[in-house]
Amino acid sequence: MTLLTGCLAGCGQQEFKSVDADEFEKAISANNVQLVDVRTAEEFAEGHIGADATKNIDVKRPDFIEQAEQELDKGKTVAVYCRSGRRSADAAKQLAERGFKVIDLKGGIIGWRQHGKPTRQ
């Protein structure tokens, strides 16, 4: 078991990068970045980061990966966020394991708002 775990951790497994609100804002302003809110539809409706192009794919749904693979382009960076950073870290890990290049917002939308960044309804 230990040998297998070591290999999984070191044998080509993709990583993701967690960034602060300023770096995340800079990254999502690029044309080649796909912004994904991994919270529930209800949370998304209460306010989200970005414009109309922001996707809402709930990481807690059993079809999260299938939906992500249908809606996202592996050739473009995926920027994920949630409320506080836990769910987006989980989503980032799952997406990275499937070959997506991923950045994760540290502190989620809570941290984003604490840095005075705008949200939309």
C-alpha cells in the first residue's frame, strides 16, 4: 500500500496552485482562463466572482467530474473557487488528476471580498 501511495504521489500526478485574491484576479482577467464556482447553485445565485462566463459546477454533486469534462477545455487554465477554500481545493485536486491545469483561490469568495474585490449577482 505504501509503495502504491508513493507512486501515485510522485508518478505524473498533476498538481494545482493556490493563489491569493490579487493573483487570482490577475489570472482570471486573461482570455485563456475558465472561471468555475464550485459551490451550490443557491450559493452562486447569492453572488459570484466574474462575469456571465463564470461556470457553476457543484463539486459535491456525484457527476462533478463528468460535467467538468463536458464543459471545460483542458487546453485552458481552470480557476476554481468556493466559499472558504475547502471545496475548491477538493475540486482543484480532482481536476488536476484528470489533466486540467488548475489554480485555486485561497480563502474562497470570503477572502476575495475581504480583499475588497467585486462580486456579481
